[in-house]
Amino acid sequence: MDYSRKPDWLKARLPSQSSYFQVAGLLKKGRLHTICESGRCPNIGECWERKTATFLILGNICTRNCAFCAVDKGRPQPLDETEPQQVLAAVGAMGLRYVVITSVTRDDLPDGGAEVFYRTIKLIKDNYPQVKVEVLVPDFKGEEGPLLNVLAAGPEVVSHNLETTANLYPEINRPVTNYYRSLSLLQLAHEHGALTKSGLMVGLGESLADLKQAFLDLRENGCELLTIGQYLQPTRQQAPVRRYYPPTEFEELRQLALELGFKEVASGPLVRSSYFADKLYEASRS
């Protein structure tokens, strides 16, 4: 297969409905960032038309340089102290019932930005107690305190992406020790009663045995929800795609993960960690 051309099953629908542009205008007015835009997510049209978005807090510049990610890297700007209030305003204006909050990695901050996560979640919970909140957090350099601060705000789901298999961490410009750091974070969140979730990309050169081991590692560390999606090279500067998985194989991976004990699994070519997050959460509670 020519990996410079995407197969037909990876063609995402372009946005067309007015609700998409309403969301875009609202986010721009509030000076808010979304991982939908910064991460060049292929589902942006579909999700924004449903008036859902994953808010990207702590700015939009990451202090790390992972080889798969399209988010801008470099020296971040100072924190915008109004960011939690801006997210709250957007949640109200959009009439959301399920909110996903993620961030760039801010290794320059003493707590990795955990206090901003806490404030944002608390504002939503205090003003809209019916709204469910999912957080997709960085690894906080393996420190427990920041994660415990986030957990204290009471999010319904705590997510942290493993991204790929242990043997491929050098390929994505991460030390292998970070793989086990991520597992430890999920284990700590699970031990404190959180519903835990992680995400994996496929197509970077992993084998089925590698993926099964990652599934087992996640399960052994308390991870209960899983997303599996196709890696798509954002620009020529990121790691290349080694293989495109057909939809049938994504269903086979889903069944394998369920057999290994995950409560619910979303698996498909265009699945991303926040894709239909509300439905994954609801399915896990039924």
C-alpha cells in the first residue's frame, strides 16, 4: 500500500452545518483553544456540529516534542488566569452535558498545571452540577500531588493516553521510562476511585503481540476504558505511518480488549481519545 495516500475509510466529512461555525465563533470569542484544532483531529466537523469540543487549557504550546503530535512546541506563554472562567462560559453557552478538558504538557510549571485543572473542574461542577467532566491529563512528571489535586475536584473520568507500545516509545521521542510512568498514573487514579481511561494509536510499526501486551499492562494498572485509533501523520515533520489498519482489524482489536477485561472500548480508524467520550462513559455505566 502507498502510505502517502490515505485509504477510503479514513476520509472524514467536512463541516457544513451552521452549528459548527457557531462553536468556532464562540471559542474564538472566548480566546479558548481546543485539541480539535491544535491536534488537527479528523473528527472536528462531526463533533463541532454536535456542539461538543475538548477544551485545551494551559495555553496551546507544549514543552515536550513528541514525534507524533501536531501541537505547537516551544516556550509557553504565561498562564491566562481567566481561562477557567472562559471554559465555564463556553460550557454554559454551548449547553454541554459532557465536557472533556485536556492540556498541553507544561513541565515549566511546578505542578504541571494541576491547579488550573482543579479550578476549571470545580467551576463547572459548582455551576452546572448535572454536567459530567472528563479530564485527559499529562503525566505530571510522575509526581502524585498534582494528580491528587485534579482528583479532588471530582471528575467522572480520568484519562491519560499511553499512545503506543513500550517498544515504540523511542520512535515517538519518549524514553521508555515514561511508558511505566503513565501506567503508574493510571494505577494511582484507579486506587483513588476514578474511572480510568487511556488511548492507543496504531500504525506506527507495532505488532499484535505488542498491542496485546499494552492492553494487559493497562488492565493490570486499573485502566477500565480504552480508545484505539489510526495514527495519521499530521505533517512531514512527524513520524511516518507504517501501516493503515482496515476497519475489520479495529473491530478485532476491540473484541480482544474486551476479552481482557476493559469495561468499554472504542476502536476505529478515526477514533480519538475524546471521540464520543460521553457515549463511552455511558456505556461503561450500563
